Amino acid sequence: MSDYTRQLAEFVANTCYDDIPADVVARAKVVMLDTLSCAVAGYTKAPEECGWILNFIKETGGIPESTVWLDGYRTSAMMAAMANSTMVHTVDFDDTHIDSIAHLGAGLLGTVLSLGEKVKATGKEVLTAFILGFDVGARAGNSVNKGEVHLHYKYWHPTATAGTIACAAAAAKLMKLDANAAEQAIGLGIDQACGLRYCIDKGDFSKSLHPGWAAMRGVMAAQMIAGGSSGPRGLLEYPTGFCNATCSEPKLELLTERLGNDYTIMRDALKMYPTIHGSHSGIEATLNIITKNDIPWQEIEKILIRLSPLAKGQGVNYQPDSVLAARLSLPCCMTFAAKLRRVTLNDFTEDSIKDSANLDFMKRVEVQPEPEFNRLYPDSGFTSEATVTLKDGREFKELVVYPKAHPQRPATEQDIKGKYSNLTGFTWTKDKADEVYQNFMHLENYVDIGQLVSSLQ
């Protein structure tokens, strides 16, 4: 049996900032800023969910060594990481690593900034930890998700599982553990890697908590090992370890394939809509049809969405009972696209998702998995074809192979800055948002990341 976990641990322990290509560092900054903007928006647009985690943190207390963003409360690095990463995911607008189907940025940003503040890490150290943690987590996710059928994702939420492994690796790097200790810290993270796909189907608060728990467990794992404890070795490939336990046909070779040459963060996709990523190409196709042909929604008899089958039944919720559940509902997303000719964060409200006219229109949306898309477009994962049928019998079709901001169809700088400005504008002034943007663009120049964290309040 190959020592895949050990190879990843050596990669984490021995790779330094200067080893990482400039384009990878640049991409990491974009992902970090995009991730942060989701927390800034969530703080204002999801006050109930953010309030749950903030109140819990404050009741729990902790050594004041790291800062909860926006709120300013200081607590332990572990608890701050949990709060910060949870806030990111409350609006479900953060990045998706295509192959592992994981939102890795949320857990990782909370991990590297919170633990980084505690250990007084430099900007270069934070960037390095973020990139390497992302690589390890994505590779773990790839090994159990790649293939004709996404076996792991059938039951598990990779944001939680692969995310915990990513956060443990990033925390190990920030704690400056050697390869032997890093393998054990990653091992403790692997042992704690859990989170079920129920949250995708139902849209409950556990989905927001998953990256928060990933960050908390990752920081805890590295600190435990740094404090002298022991941990499991070789746990990714072990016969009863992560890969074999969470997937019937793992592809272990993907754990280390082209390690150090292909950085997985380059396959990370940003979101242009605040919805489940599997809905994006369908939203775009529907919007294209509606706007090109100026179709009033009242004339629509049916919308058929054929899409890459990430998992049977994903996103097919005709009666979402919460705002988050609505963002995860393809029928709801297509309803807004058809009726409003847009899908924005402001469109998802308690009133809009309970509106009888919207609920009635959702019944006109049919979702069908199309396995052929996986064969035709194996590097997409999010291909959709929309067919809009009118009451007079006319049909309009549109295929979107790669949604906007997919690695094969990257977002423009204008797209990226526009999203950042829009999301941060819910909470910050433009001057404040611009200041933070520039801080991250020059992240490598910080000698103490605490200076940057203090600007996030």
C-alpha cells in the first residue's frame, strides 16, 4: 500500500511560499477575497444564522487570542475559526472546487486567519497554508468523488469531509509541524471528517455549520499534535480509513497525482449566483432564453432542466421552507429567473419563497439528470440544457456547458470586483471595502496577519 497520507504531509511540511507559482498565489487571493465577501454579506443578510453562532461563541467564551470578523469579539483560535467560517457559508455564495464538489474556501479562510492571528503568522505563511490546505483537501475529495458516479457525494457533504482535512493540513502548516507531526495532525483531521448530505436536500443550519466545524476541528487537530499528542498515520489509504470508508470505489492515485505541479485551487470555481452551484448553468440558460426572446413568464407552460447528475434528487425541492433551502432548490431558482429575469441575494426572502404564485410556478419546472453530459463534457460537472415550452406550444432550448466563473470559463476581473463590491456593500462602506480589497492584494507584505484581521471589523 502506498503511503499517500505521508506524501501529502511531506508536501505540506516542506513546501514554502517561494515554491508556489505566482499565478497560484494570485488565484488564492481572489478566492480569499471572494470568500470573505460572503461572510461580510452574511453578517447582514443572514442575521439569524450568524446570530446563532455568535451567541454560542460568546456564551462559550475562550482565551482572547483571535478575532471574530465584523463583530470584533475575541476568543480562542479554534472558536473564532468556527464562527468565521460558519458566517461565510450562511449565504451559500462561496467557491466550489469542481472535482471534489467542496466549498473549501470557507473553512480554510477561517482557519488561516484565526490561527494565523494567534501564532502571529506572516502574510506569506497564511497564503502558503491556505494554498496547501486547499490542495490536500481537494485531493482527498477527488479521490472519493471522481468518476461517472460521484460516490462520496451520494451520502456525504464534501465541504465538511474534505474541508476538515483541508483545514487540518492548513493548520499544521501554520503550526510549523514537521512531516511526521503534520501527518498525524492531518490524520486527526481525517478521523473527524464528517458531515452528511442531508443539509443539501433540506437546507438546514447544519450546512452553514459544516465549514465552521471543519475549521474548528482542523485547528484543534494541529494544536493537539503541536502540544505533544499522537495521531493516526496513513489514514487516507488505510483499509478502514477515509477513502475506503466513504466511497466504494476510491481512486487513491488521485491523492498525489502531479503533486506540487498541478495546484488544485486552479480548478476552483466562483459563484455568480447565490444558489447551489448545480443550478448555475440552468439559471444562465433560462435567463438567456427569457431575455433573448422577451418571454413574459405568464406565457410559460413548462421549464425542463437537464443537467449533469451530481447526485440523484439534488436540488429538486418544490416546497423550500427556509431561505437557504430556497437557494438550494432548482425549481425556486428557475422560477426567479423566469419571473424576475435575475437571481440575486435580495430575491430570496421569507415572503418570496412562500408566495403562492411562486410556489405554483415551481410546479412548472422539471429537473432531469442527464448522464450523457458527464461523458460529453467530463471537465464541467455543471452542464445544463434548458427547454422553455410556451402555452402556445413553441419551444426554446439553450445549452450552457460551463457556467460563468467555471475554470473553463473564468470570471473577468470586472465580474470578481463587482461581486465583491455588491456583497461587501451590504455591511461596509465602499471606502472600507476598497481598503480591505487592497490589503488582501498585498497580503504577502504583512509581517503579522493580525494587522489585516483588525481591519475586518
